Amino acid sequence: MSSNRSSYMVKAESEPACSMRISRDSDSIWCSRECARYANRIGFKNGEIWDIAIAISELVTNVSKFARTGTVTICWLRVPRSGIEFVVEDSGPGIEDIEAASEDGFSEGRRLSDNVPMSERRGLGAGLGAVQRLMDEVVIENRTSGGVRVIVRKWLEK
Ligand SMILES: Nc1ncnc2c1ncn2[C@@H]1O[C@H](COP(=O)(O)OP(=O)(O)OP(=O)(O)O)[C@@H](O)[C@H]1O
Ligand SMILES: [Mg+2]
């Protein structure tokens, strides 16, 4: 661990977890910026911060597109490893087939190979697959009370 990184961690230890509300499309911009800033403060490097910003942008965009409103919560993890956790959740319709939705090219219950014209699509079905590649751990689940909860984590030390 570099000394730079450890001094950030000492400073960040007193920071409370923070929660943000998602209520419009443009929230993907400021939510991903805030998550990136938090990750920077606890010692993540540039490339990792970009990964986090893109993953949060994809998840927040999904919330505003498919569920309209939701929340993002940031948590600094210390036990059993140092890292960061983001929980993005909503009370929308949920995802019928989570495994299929996580595959590239699967959007709104259909595959790109189904030849549905782009004008009738709202996405390429690339978001959840990208999140899986960018983050170290990803859990996607339907909430018992309705809606989706996505928990993503990135570790400071691999
Ligand atoms: N929060 C959510 N609530 C309901 N359905 C969701 C949610 N997030 C994702 N989905 C479903 O999972 C599918 C796949 O999501 P994904 O982000 O991979 O693709 P997309 O949003 O359709 O396209 P892209 O992200 O490439 O613009 C979505 O098309 C949608 O049907
Ligand atoms: Mg998406």
C-alpha cells in the first residue's frame, strides 16, 4: 500500500456513508461524480475511479429508465477487506430474468439478434454486463418489496 493511499484512508475513516436520491435522467451524472469523488478520497487510483463512475452511471441510468426513482448509497468497507460498496435500489417493476438481463445484447426482455429496430429499443443491453466487468463483486436481486437492488463492490487491495 502506498503512503499516499494510507493517509487518505486515515482521513476518510471519520466520513459517514452517504445516500443520494435518483429522480431524473441527469442524476446519473452527479451520482457518478459523487461516487467517484468518494472513491478518490478513500484512496482509489484514477483507472479504478473511472470504472466506478461508469458502473454507477449505468446503474443510475437503469433506475431512471426502468423504475423512475431510486437511491444510491455509498459505504466504505473495512472488514474483511478495504474497499467501497455502492447499493443502487429502486421500487420499480423488477427484472424478470436477472441472468438473461446481465448478458450483453439482452435489453427489455429481448435479444439484439431478435432484429427489433433500434427505434423501438431504449438500449443496447450492454449496461449490466459492463458493470460486471468493471467492478470486483456484483449482486443483482429483486427486492421482496418490489424493485431491484444492485450491490457492487471494488477492493482497494486486490
Ligand atoms: N432497475 C431496473 N429495473 C427494471 N429493469 C431493469 C433495471 N435495470 C435493468 N433492467 C432490465 O435489464 C435489462 C438489461 O439492462 P442493461 O443495463 O444491461 O441494458 P439496457 O439498459 O437495456 O441498455 P444499455 O444499458 O446498453 O443502454 C434492461 O433492458 C431492463 O429490461
Ligand atoms: Mg442500462
